[in-house]
Amino acid sequence: MIIRKVLKALKVLSLGSGVLAMLRHGVAASVEHANVLSGLGCLTVVDIGANCGQFALISRKCFPDARIDSFEPLSEPADRFERVFAGDKNTHLHRLAIGEKEEQSTIHVSQRDDSSSLLPIGEAQTTLFPGTGERETRTIRVAPLNAILSEKDIQSPALLKLDVQGFELEALRGCESLLDRFCYVYCECSFVELYKGQALAHEVIDYLHQHRFSLSGVYNMTYDKQGIAIQADFLFSNQTR
């Protein structure tokens, strides 16, 4: 784990991506996504599950002129996000989660805030990723994407990114009315149930296939100690664009 963190820090420095953010705020760009994003040429990024801005930082490196709309319901990482992007007028933070309907809902806050979820944290999650057990619950706002953004806000080519800890299918349903505006969906999916009641990778693939998105790549695979695949990042391309 320590070696992995050191290698990531070196890659951040080598890319020149978000170095000041890492030094000033302790937020490192998600450089593991750089090779995936670099060829997409996006003008819009909708970043659902933004945490402290790690994905937004690498998006800004890959897409210097893009509009970035990030969604993060927890106050602590959202506060850090705003400090990181204080000088970036083309990056917008929305302090809520995306789901099917407008409501107040319970979020299960993990000991590591980037593992928090609107679904209960499961035993497999805490076994495979120690230190991610539930710390507390909070009430947050949930809303569909079209309550926040309109079609004109999403200029093509556009990327929809989701990292929502098992809530992928519910979040996608919350984006459904605007899905056809996106050329790409980039989504972390699990092969095993880490959060109680979550949709697994094949269900997310099926949903997006029904909405005319084809799977075009699988990246950053995570395995357990026995070599069994746990989760990965999936890139989908809109067949109509």
C-alpha cells in the first residue's frame, strides 16, 4: 500500500497535474485514469462522487477547457474540494448526491469518507478494505441530474463519471433523462457485493446497453488475495454519437 502511494505521488509529479493541490491540500489527482481520459477530448465532465476533487483534477489536466460539474454530499470532502478549485471558475461543486428522485436520504459515512455510500456498508467491503467500516450516518439531499443541470449545460463531447460505492444503478437512473447527452460513461463497478443491495457489474452493463452504450474498456482492476476480481473502472461509449 505504501509503495502504491509513493508511485502514485511520483506519477502526479511527473504529469505536473495538481502538484499544488497535493502539496497545499493533500489532494492528489487520480492519475490512474489519465490514459483513459487523454484521448476523449471532452468539453463537459459530470463527476458524480467527487470526494475531494481527485477525479476533477485529472479531468482538468486532460481537458483544460472543459466545464466540470462535480457532486459531493459530504461536507468535509466538499470543503476541501472548494479550496482546491477556488481559482477555477469553470469547475462547479454541487453538494448533493444524484438519484432517481428528489428526497432526503441517509448516507452511511465510512471511516474513510471516500468509501461512504447511500447503501449500508457490507461485510465484504470491510474485510477486503480494512478501515472502511461505518462511522456514522447523516441525512443528505438526493436529486436527479436534471434538477441541477439542463441539456445546454452538457456540451458534446461529454463524459459522465460515477464513483458512488454501490449506488451506480440508482445514480444512472437519476441521470436517465440526460444520458443521451453523453458520449461516454466512466463508472466504477463491483463483481461482488460490497454494499448491501448494490447492483453488480453485469447489471450496470445491461442497463447501459439498453440505453445504447457499449462497453469499450475495463481498467484499474482490483483483486483479492486469492486473485478473484473485486471491482474495476468501466468505460462505455454512446453508440448513437
